[in-house]
Amino acid sequence: MNRATLIITASLAANAALLGYIVLRPATPDGGYRTPYSTSKYNSGRLAGSAGTATSDSPRPVSTVPPAPDAPPPETWSRLQSADLAIFTANLRAAGLPEPRVRMLVIAEINDRFRAREEALRPPRVERNYWEQGGTYYNDPTTLDQRLAQLDLRREKIALRRELLGDAPSAANDNNPIPAEKRDLLREINEDYNTMISQIQRETRGLPLASDEESLRFLREEKAAELKAVLTPEEFREYELRSSPTANRLRSDLAAFAPTEQEFRALFELRKQFDDRFASRPPDAGPDYDKQRNEAQKALDTQIASQLGPDRARDYVRAKDYDYRNLAALTDRLGLPQTTATRIYDLRYSVPTDALKVVRDTNLTPGAKQESLKAIARQTREQLTAQLGAEAADAYLKRHGQWIKSLERGQVIEYKPDGTRSTHQITR
């Protein structure tokens, strides 16, 4: 399906503004609508901090930034400049400037020459009173045509930088098996579709209509089809492992789990099957949909536990817990080993287990039980302070210490492996 048909179909549901973008896009020799990188010459165009105060008795800080080299004389700079950027680049290199400095000056000149065109694509600034809501994702006045034109302009700048400077020095090997010659095309496909999808999402104002959902579904399916047309099945799978919504969510969910590559790939396969089946809630979904989704989620959890084994499955469940993720972030900030977060988190299970023995002890009076729970709470606080330090322990208790505070009131909050919890009270 070509782009004109694609946009017409999607627009019938919710987004007629998409049509103009595709119709105006130049066609490639093979009949597609992908805009290739331009190789034309750019021979026209223009050339192109406040200091803090210090009192007389307060010394100025000594700068540790090395001084900049002396600027070239004006006549030298005049000889280097040229309206033709290719000549300007050659002049800089001929003058003996290091390549990083050449890149910096040429990129700055390109940005300067494109600035007026970029500004023309931005909507006028909306002046608001101080009591009115400012700009948000949903009320951004930028139109789809403007966003797509901005996208094309950015690609034009990238093409010009490559023409003048070549590719930027490559970073460390990203272990990506997708051929380099396909990556630019993949990026363009993603950028085009993501721009159209985000525009529809903005227009929904957070409450999508059935027609919006249909447009989004259609665009996502067409995006996948176009990607599959570019990539082999093996390359498409590798692409999904790196760039799909499932992979992005999984990386976020597993941040505190620290999976191996093998574990990530195995979990991705299981999660992808679930996401494909329940990608979005149908507008007419009834109780059966929720029941099916809940049952599928339980089946997924069982499959994950079986795949990981008992120990890593326990780590996986713990890593998904919001409290543990905050605790892991705290210990990481303090430079403590990850085992510290695990030990503290596990107190939520071991301490209530000991406390429940007190609550159920028929030989103790309610008053004795109350004092015993207070003692357990005090000992737990001391353990937290010993492992985190006083300040960090206090911060943790304020946000996640309800289960310890409850002990002091004669209650035991019992956390269960399935994520549920129950409260037990001393009976009088």
C-alpha cells in the first residue's frame, strides 16, 4: 500500500490532516514515498553570559577550564569563510584545524543557515496569563504538516552534514546485526509513523474515540508491514528486541532485575505473545475481555516462573515491586551493593512472620503482645539505620515504612508472594 492510500484510509477514521503530507511527498523511482537523503549543493545562505557578582571580601573562584586558543586575526577568518559550505569546509581543513573543530564550526554554520526555515515552521508563541495553563502535550498548537516539515528539514540537515563531513565517528559496537545501510531507512519509517501516531494521540486529549483507536491500530499495522518489507524475518526479530514497545516496556520493568541477554530474549518472546493479543482494549470490550486478559496474565506469570527457575523467578517478582525498585535506586545512589536492597526488602516478609508468632501466642496478654511488636519495630528500625545510615533510613521509612509503623500500633501487615497483603490485629 502506498502512502497516499495509507493516509486516506487512516484519515477516514480520525485524521484527515495526514492526507496532505503524503500527497505532497516526492515519490522515489520505485514508486514509494520515502524521501531520500539529498545530495544537492548548498551555495547560498548567509554567514553568519552574565557574570555573577562578588563582594569585595569574597574571593572569586578560580576557573579550572583551560583557556581557549587565541582567535585568528580577522583577515584570516575572512579567507576561511565562503558562501559555499563545501569550500568553507575545505578551507578549514586546509588551515590545519583538527577534525573535531572543523565539525563543530561546520555544524554551527549549517544550523545558522537553517535557523530561519526552522523558525518559520514553529507556531506563534501563545501568550497566557499567569493563572492559565501553559503548553502541554495535548494543547501543543503545532500542526501535523509543521511536524512533518520539521522532520524533513532535519533530514535535510543530516544529509548536508554527511555530504560535507561524512558520518560521525562511530561509537562502541552496538552489537546490532541489522546492516548499517538499512538503519537510515528504518529510522525514517519510525519517524514518519511515530509523528502521525503522536498527532492522533494529541488530538484525543487523553480520551480516544473508537475512530481514533482504529486509526492508531491501522497506522501501527502499516508501520509493521513496511518494516517487514525492508527487513528479513531474522532482522525484524532483532529490530523488535531493540525498538518495539514490548522491548521498551520490558527494559523498564526489568531495570532492577538486571537480566542477562538470554533471560531478556526469553522473557521478550513470552511478553510479546501477550502484548500482541492484548495490544489495546477494544472500545466495545465487555467483561469477557477482562476475564480473558486476567487469565492470560496469570498464564504468562506461570510461564515466566517456569522459564526463569525458582531463584530468578523470585528475583523477577521482587524487581517488579514499586517499593523494591525505589529501594534499589536508593541503595544505588548511596553506593551500596544490590544485596543491601534485597536484604532490606526481604525484611517485609521475615519481620511480619516473627510478629505473627507474637500475635498468635495464646500465652501472652494483649499488652505483652503490644510491647513485643514495638520491640520488633524498634529492632527493625535499627537494622535499617545500620545498613542505610540515619538519613536514608528515615527517608525510606517515611515513604515505605507503613508496615513498620503498623507494628507500633499493634497491627501486622503480612506480605504474600503473589503481591497481596493482609492485616492482622491484636485482639483484646
